[in-house]
Amino acid sequence: MRDFLKPVAAVLFTHILPESIHRAHNMNFSIEERGNPNTLSYRLYFKNSDGKYISPFHDIPMYADEAQNIFHMVVEVPRWTNAKMEIATKDPLNPIKQDVKKGNLRYVANVFPHKGYIWNYGAIPQTWEDPGHKDNDTACCGDNDPIDVCEIGNKVCSRGDVIRVKVLGVLAMIDEGETDWKVIAINVDDPEAKDLNNISDVRRLKPGYLEATVDWFRRYKVPDGKPENQFAFNGEFKDKDFAIETIKATHGFWKALISQQTNAGELNCKNTCVSEGDGPFCCSADEAKAVVDGSCPCGEASPVPNSVDKWFYYAKN
Ligand SMILES: *[C@@H]1O[C@H](CO)[C@@H](O)[C@H](O)[C@H]1NC(C)=O
Ligand SMILES: *[C@@H]1O[C@H](CO)[C@@H](O)[C@H](O)[C@H]1NC(C)=O
């Protein structure tokens, strides 16, 4: 029997960190699964500490601690797994679900020597890469998603964990003409977090990891018949300060989105904590519960196809 109600306890610290003193309050989130795992029906919904359903895109605060520049990260893909799980930006309550291509569940290919995602991968809530905004540095518009994060700590997180991260740098990936920032961060609860404060510390303490990260993003879509991805800044990582400014800019785009200053297009901006009661994006607790109640009931998991384990080999250009 699987646990359908599983606490996401990562927000509770296991050892006392200096920054924890400055935090206004403890935020606790939990998850609830619906549908059948490894099928099109699978969904992962989020609840707050009062047990009310929320949107992980809009209702989880971007900052875990603004004064210390500690951000929340919603873990979508645990390290070494392949299922391309993501916050469903166009669905009510924005549950995590698996990306679908041509009717098939999407798994990222293993491009040698990588196995699945090589970090815990996810997004910073309350951010948005505006497709109507052309970035000055990349000369490309946003990809219409919250900003992505690669968390480089030792722990393999679980899907749906909401963790607190320290930002270390950022890579400016260009995916088919769209800006798709990849923030590099570390879980503040990682034993090494105190030694990692900037991108140069990653290079020094985790040799090869940044190079592997660029290689991963450059080639991960090649097995799907796509061209290699490109990068602004000649594929070099920008430092912590640049990364924080980039995140803040995407928070500004999200604010414009949620306050209807920018057209939401197909995005679902319903939220339970942010918008005023009379606004179009406001979702009552009852309405949120009805969304989850209306989703598929929980059921047996389907097996993951063996083809997901295939390793792909390419000569480097
Ligand atoms: C972006 O570039 C334009 C034109 O060069 C400039 O006017 C504007 O201030 C720049 N914006 C930012 C945020 O740097
Ligand atoms: C981060 O490192 C860069 C050089 O890589 C340096 O210019 C910058 O001041 C550092 N930032 C912080 C916050 O330490």
C-alpha cells in the first residue's frame, strides 16, 4: 500500500543553521497523488500546513528567507530518474504531471555518461519566464515556465519536496530560440551548504559537475532528433549575484502575470493565497478541493518501459 498522503518535511530543518533564526515562519507543504503512476492520469497535488490544496506555481512563496536570499524550490525530478515530471502550468492548481509528446509519456534519454537528471531538478515558485519579454543578454524571449533549478546537494530528493535552497549561479540555455535559465543551487540543509556560496565554490569543491551540466543540457534532446541546445555567454555560468537578479526579474514577470498586467494566455493562474477574493484568479478552498476530487482516483502503477535505460553515445563536436 502506498502512502497517498506523504509529508514533505524537507522544510523542517534537521540541524540549526544560522539563517533559520531569521526566518519569519516555518512553511510546511504536503503532497497527494492521484491517478495511476507512470500513466497519463498521474497527478501530484500540493497542500499547505492547514491541509488546504494550493498551487505550487502561485501559492508557495518564492522566498523561504528574503533577507538571506534563500529561495523555495519545488522538486519535480529526483536525481538519477528519467521521467520528465513538471508543474502543469496550464492545469487548475498546477499539479506535477509527466510531460507528454505525441501521446507518449516523456522520459529524458541517458546521453553517455549521464543517467537521468544529474541533479535534483525543479522550479522556483512565483517566477515566470515571460515569452513576451526579450532578454537583453540572450536576445531571446522566455519559455513560458517558472525558472528551472538544478540542486547539487548530496541527498536524492523526492518528487514534490519543497526545499530551501541557496543560489550559487546560473546558466543561460537557449532552447529552440527561447531563453531557459538553469539556476544552480544547493539545499540549505546539505552538510556542505556552508562551504558553497558562489559558482566558483562549485567548480572548486565539485570538479567536473559544471562541465557535466553544460554537456547534459547541450545534448539531452539529441536522441529525440533535436539539435544541440545553445547557450548565451559562451556557455559560461554567471555568478551568484547575477543569478539572484535573474530570479528577481522572473518574479517581477510573475507579479505582472498574476495581477493581470500581462496576458496569461493558456496558463492557469488560479491560486488560493495570492489574488484578491473578487479577482478572476482567486480560487476558494472548496473550488480547489473540487479540482482534486474531480481528478482520477488513485490506482496501480504501470511499469516503466525498459527502453528508458538505454544509453546513447555521440562523438562530441
Ligand atoms: C536593455 O537594453 C536596452 C537597449 O540597449 C536598454 O535601453 C535597457 O535599459 C536595457 N535593459 C536592462 C534591464 O538592462
Ligand atoms: C561571486 O564570484 C564572482 C567571481 O566568480 C565575484 O565577482 C563575485 O563578487 C562573487 N559574489 C559573491 C556574492 O561572493
